[in-house]
Amino acid sequence: ESMVPLLETSSPAERLSVGRRIYKLPKTLGGRKELIQYFVEKNDWLAHYFVLIMGSRETGLELGPEDWQRLKLSANHFITNLAGILDAAGGKYEAAKEADMQEATNLTDKIVLLRGMEIFHGLTVNELAAIASLCEHEDFSPNKAIITEGEVGDTMYLVVDGKVTVSKNADDGCSVDLADMGQGDYFGEMALFDDSPRSATVTAKQNTRCLVLHKREFNEAVREYPQVALQMCTELSRRLRDLHTKIQTMPVCIT
């Protein structure tokens, strides 16, 4: 939680001031160049992210070839991509193509969004950032089936904007709507833990944007941050109990 001001403060000077307090920087550090070098050499991908984003603004990020190479070979693919974009642009944010930088620079927005979701409640900013860095955006038009009951999937969806309907086939073949979901809700989460067929169909009711998290990338994050899986399992257990109760009280479909 102590790193949240770094995500939500608008002024670069204020973010830098907060960062100095959080990281307890050595007193021997001098100016901007030494500060950037200090963070580049840390084994902390989130520190690398803030260096790349903050350092590339204003006067630009001046790093030697070895430092750029170190960042581009990061174990975190998000840092690898971002470093590659900025290195090609001479270390300057303004020189990077807007389309290329859009996805790279909205990590903070994703973290704030995930932080408000019940399934990620209690996770640290580092843990949230690990998940956020693996999420991609995907848009769906109205009446588009995002997941279909009975199909096997490997993706979890988190609603950023729009609305979806969750439905399930009854024993007599009728389709029964179970719930509507909107911003901050999520679905398809069981696919991250097993290979079972989808238990319900989810359809976009209007233009809908989701964050998409795939099983392979999720497993990578869990290896480094096992608390993520523990928190998700706790929330999933609660949701499964609620769903079981709802299914038991579904009305009989009469044709």
C-alpha cells in the first residue's frame, strides 16, 4: 500500500519524492543520473518500470548500451517491451510512437482497477503490478459471446467498461440468465486453475472492454507471488458457494 501514491500522484516531482521515501535511498546518491542507475541495477522489475516511465519524460532517459540490454533481457516481458520501445526512441517518451506507448504506459491504470476488485483484495502493489503487467485489453461488440458453456478455455476476463450477461443451459435445454456484470466484475476465472469446460456462457450486452489474463502468464506470476493464487482461491470459494445456491433456486423453464 505504501507505493500507491506513486501510482495516483500526477506530478512527477511528487512521485519522485514519494519514491525516495519508500525506497530509503542511500545518502551517497547524488543527482538524477546516479538515482536512475541505482534503480536500473536493482533486481526489481517494478522499480525498472518507474525508471523507464519517469526517466523517459522531460529530458529523456540516458542509459549505456549494457543497461539498455539488461532491461531488454528482463524476465518480465512487460519491461522487455517497454525498454525496447524507449531504446529505439532514444530514451525519450515523446519520441516513441503514441500507439506503441499506450499499452506500455497504462500499467498504473490497470493496477488501480485491479486494486478495486474483490478477487484481488489485500494484495500488495507489487503483486497487483505483476498481474496487471500480464493483462491485455480486448473489446467485444453487443451480443458477442465472450465465452461459451461447454467449451474449454484458458482465459480470465475482468470487465473494464460495458456490461455482460451470464447464462446457463438448464436440463431441459432452456437458457437461463444468471446475472449481469459490469465494471469491476470478472468471469472465466476457473480456467486459470483447471482444464474443465466452461460452466456458463457470457455474452456482451453492449460494447464491452475487458482485461484478459491467460493461464500461462498467470502461472508465471504465481510462481513469484504465490499469495496471488491463495487470495484468488479464497474469493473463488465464496463465489462458488453463492453460485451453487443460485442454481438450486433457479425456476423451472416451461416451453
